[in-house]
Amino acid sequence: MYLAFHNPAAERFQSVAETIQNGTHAHPPVDPLVPAVNVLHEELQEVILGARTQLSMLRSQGNDLYTRSEPEIPTTPARDDEPTVSILPINGDSQDATMLDFSDAILGKSEEQIKQALNAAGFNVNEEQADNHVEL
């Protein structure tokens, strides 16, 4: 069984709610989400415009590089006081090729140099500690 009560306040509320919902209310409440979404939309449009501008500039630079007949190779001017050195293999029949002997080149530090460096850094290195070395 359904009991209907006559409540004028409830009927007024129902009427106002329906007019707000269908958009015919004289003074509808302001939705705070709509202005926030509009601001976000404007900011996103600015980001999209900036990205399009950057892509356009990059595209034109790429087209310029691609359509150029000869690529520009940056070169450093050779100085007369420095010899020309190449890391490429040198043919033995070349007259201007000079062979350098690097057999006496030192590629590391001696034990004494290492001890001096460690002592200078604050580590006391002596013979007793070297004898007590234990692998972990």
C-alpha cells in the first residue's frame, strides 16, 4: 500500500529541483567546474600552439638540411705549429709517415706513487698493513 502525504515544502523543493535540472530556473546555481575546465582548455590550447610552432621550426630545419646539395662539415683550421696526427693505419710506403715508439710509455702508477697518494689522502699505508691483507 502506498501512502501519499501532501507536503507543500516537498512539492516546492521538487519543483525547484526539476527547473534547475532542466535549465529553466530563473537563477540557476553556478557550477564551479565549468570555469575551471574553460581555464584548463585555454592553457592546453596554448601548449598545443607552442608544440606546433616548435615542430614547424624543426620540420623546416630538417627540410633545409635534407635538401641541401652538400652537407656542411665543420672543420677546424689547421695550425702550422702542430703536426698532423691520424689514428688511422699508415701505409708503409708513405714518405711522410713517421713511426713513433711507445714501448717505454708508462700506463700506470708505481707502488710507491700509489702509497704516496694514499698517504696524502689521509690513509696511513705501511708495510705491516700490506702483510695483514685478507680477502673478503
